[in-house]
Amino acid sequence: MLYLYAFCRPPLPPDVPGLHKTMLRAIPVGALVAAVSDLDTPPSAGAPHLWAHEHAVETLMQTRPVLPVRFGTMLHDAEHLQAVTAPQEAAMHEALARVDGHVELSVRALAAEPPLPPAEAPPRTGTDYLRQRQAQLSAEQADHQQAQQRAAALHAQLAPLAADSTYEARRTARMVLTGAYLVPADQQDAFQDAVAALQTQHPDLAFLCTGPWPPYHFTRLALTTPTP
Amino acid sequence: MTSTNPPSAASPKILSEQADLQAFVAELDPVRQGILPPRVALDPDSADQGLAKLVLTLIELLRQLMERQAVRRMDAGSLTDDEVERLGLTLMKLEGRIKELQALFGLEEEELNLSLGPLGRLL
């Protein structure tokens, strides 16, 4: 089977190591190439494998724009690869032009542990019970809205510095913002300054900025992979 | 532009100055578990528990849906006081019964939940 790392313009640089001591090879996809290596089985999702995938993609990214593919993408063979990529070729050219000269930076904002809700007296009647649930449900809804607004406000301060961006509000109860930003490679410092400024403005949150990453969130590829 | 990191050292990827990484790592655990959900064990010894978990999860889902519907109808004023009392009592007793069964099968509250992948958690 083929393990897929990324798409880029040809030629593929020589001697790029992949997973399980394999070497990357190129399979033409229209005017582009797919960087693949031959694996018998899908790799398990552990740190060494994830980093091996990441190294391969980053090695390519050092010298050319790439469209990274998410970890664990396997294809049966070259025909299968053609079948899933053929309808996307125009989109891939467009995406390559868009990510050229950019890197992905990730920003997460973590809130402090929320206080435990005050213990309520156990309901004695059915009416009590439903009234308590009613109050809980409307509190949850208000809380949800507040979280959405807070994430949108944080994101709005970073998005103008990025060519493209995407975010998710409250992936977990404490994760206020999980954002990915496509930043021009020469403006990473300005972006980090903006994150530092957010940190100063919001001492109750902890910000984590990581990168530079390949533009995983900005390829807009819809690849279907076989189920094992 | 990019640096090649040895697999063990993630630190060059961290750009923020004062990040308490442990807090973020702890918070990512549920996300990671959501991506790689625990499976319903099918070995004979724990099959009962796996099945009980699935059945209780579905019952709890239905109970919560009914509860939300009851609250909506109460808000809309389409229930008499008597109906509110009876509905509330039924839902309260059902919740108690589910908790008992949960304890009987040794299931944690959080276990009565299923990961729906990108859709999030069931409950």
C-alpha cells in the first residue's frame, strides 16, 4: 500500500526519509507529484511515527510549497491515488499558490479550571426537579454563547495578520480557542508579538503558540481513504 | 524557515514564552481520546459491561432528550402544574434508576457517552 505524505510540484528532492526507514518517492498527479512511500500496514499513531511523517513533510517544505496530507493516509496503489486526486487537481494548484511562502501557526488559549457549580438541594418534587434542570439548561446555553463570543473576539485580533485562518471555540471545557493561522513566512515575528499582546490583555488565559507547521489546515483537500 | 527536530524534542516548535505545557497536555487528553475512542470490548469476560454501557448510553440519551422536551414545553406554558409534576417525577426516578444500573456495572458517568468524531460527544 502507499502511505501519502504531501503533494508538491516536481521534482521531489532525493533521499527524503519517511516512515519505517522507507524513502519517499514521487507519483505524478497531473502536473504535480504525490510524495509517498511503500508501507504494508497503516502506522500506529504514536509520537515517533507522527514525527517521522512531520519530518518528511517539513523536509519538502524547506525548498518548495507543499500541501501536507494528514497523518495515516493510506492508498491501495497508484490507480487509487489517481482516482482520489484527479477531481481535485485544479483545487490543488490553487491551494499550492495560496500556501506558497506561508507557514501555519497554531494558537490555543486555555482558561483556568472553572469553579464547581454550587451544590443544589436534591429536588423533592417532580416540579422542583424540572425547574432545576430548566435553570441548568439555560445556564449552559448562556455559557455556550459566552464561550463562542470570547473565542470570536480573540480570533478577530489574530486573523488580520494571517492570509487565511480557521478556529474552533471550546474544543474542551477549558480550551477557549483552538486556532490555525496561515502566516507569511517572513511575518511570524509580528504574529508572535500579537499573541504576546493577547496574553498581556488576558492574564486569566494561558496562550500557547506553536509552529511553524506545514499548512495542514489550509489544503482544503477531501481525500477519501480505504477503510482497513 | 523550518527546522528539523529530533523526534523527542518538541520544544523548538513552541513559540510562546511563558507556556505551562503540562496544563495544555492534560487538556488535550480528552481530545486525543475522542480521536481514538475506546472500543466496546468483546472478550467474554467484559462483554456484559460493554453491552450495558452501550444500552445505558442510549437510554440516557433518550432520557435527556425527553427532559429537554419537557423543559421546553414547561417554558412554553403548554403543561398543567399536574403534568409538570408527573413528568418531573418520572424523569427524576429514571435518572436515579440509570445511576443505580451504572453503579452496578461499575461505569463512570463519563463512560455513558460516545464520541461521534467530528460531531463531538453524544451527550
